[in-house]
Amino acid sequence: IEPIDPVRYISNHSTGKMGYAIAAELASRGAQVTLISGQTALDVPDGVQRVDVLSAQNMFDAFIERFESADGAVMCAAVADYTPADPSPVKIKKSDDEMVIRLKRTPDIAATAGATKGDKLLVGFALETDNELENAVGKLHRKKFDFIVLNSLADPGAGFATDTNKITIIGKDGLQHPYPLEQKSDAARHIV
Ligand code: C5P
């Protein structure tokens, strides 16, 4: 979430369910998991250490601190690409005029990870509404992911807030593995 003033913010519909399912699956297979999480009502899965963050910059800082000592990272968060350039320290009062909020870019956590990953395993996500495959393959190469998980808002039952998802895993070798609509816990098992 990206603050506009102490009361309002910009965000999106992500609930964190997919990320939490992956963290749970990794922990159940014996991995030591740190879950860097934005705001959500979800419970921390057993055996997982959660680090709470709010903004993209917070998540970037928390990630950089821990990535070096990790074997890999799954980048599942719906991170904001833009944030208000000058958040107000006090609640903005309404007036009769239109209002403009100037936005600046946030750091791209996955791209930074890709540039410094060495032989760590890096998994990315792409939630698309159009040109799904082309956009996902572009992200896979640009951010140097080993594989990317594509989900499309065009598929009923996939994406935000649902307990189900329909994923296609695309490897850096170009191979595509589509899965049927399934519980997020099953999608997590396939990803792990
Ligand atoms: O370009 P887009 O934001 O759709 O890329 C999606 C992938 O990049 C996801 O894996 C997401 O977690 C990651 N990402 C990031 N930092 C950002 C924006 C996206 O790590 N600022």
C-alpha cells in the first residue's frame, strides 16, 4: 500500500493467498521460509517467519536485507509500480477543485534480485489481463527469473481473492506447463 496522506492510500485487490499457500507448501517440505508480506488478514503458516511491510520501498528494504543469505526467492507479491511522489504529512482537506496526485516509480524488487541472483533460484509472477503469454515471457527474461507463473484475470476463478487459481508455468527454456483451475494450495504444490 502506498500512502497519499496519513489516512488514504493506493493499493490493489491482492489478498496474499497465493503467496501464503506457497510459503506453507515450502515449509511443509522442510524449507526455512521467510515471508515478506504486505497487509493481509491471513494467518502465518506453521513454521514460517513473517516480516510485515507496508509499501514497495519497505518490501524492497526487507528483501535486500535477507536475499543474500537465501537460496532463492519466490516473487509473488502484487507490488505497486508507482507511489505518491509527495505524500502529505497531514490529512488532505477537500476543496471544490479537481485533485492531482503525482506518482513516482517504486523500486523493482524482482529486477534487482535478478541482477544480483548468481545461482539462486528466482521465481516470478505475472498477473495479466491481455497479451498474457507475451507479457509473461517478457518479464521472465527482463527480470532474469528461472521460471514465471502466469495467471490471467480473464480466466474465471483465477487471480485476486479467490481460493482457486489457473496457472501456466513458463521456464526460461521456453517450455510452458499449463494447469487446470485448482485450489491455490494445489497450485502452490505444482510451483514448489
Ligand atoms: O511488471 P510486473 O509488476 O507485473 O511484474 C511482476 C513481477 O515483478 C512479480 O513477480 C512481482 O512480485 C514483481 N515486482 C517486484 N517489484 C515491483 C513490481 C513487481 O518485485 N516494484
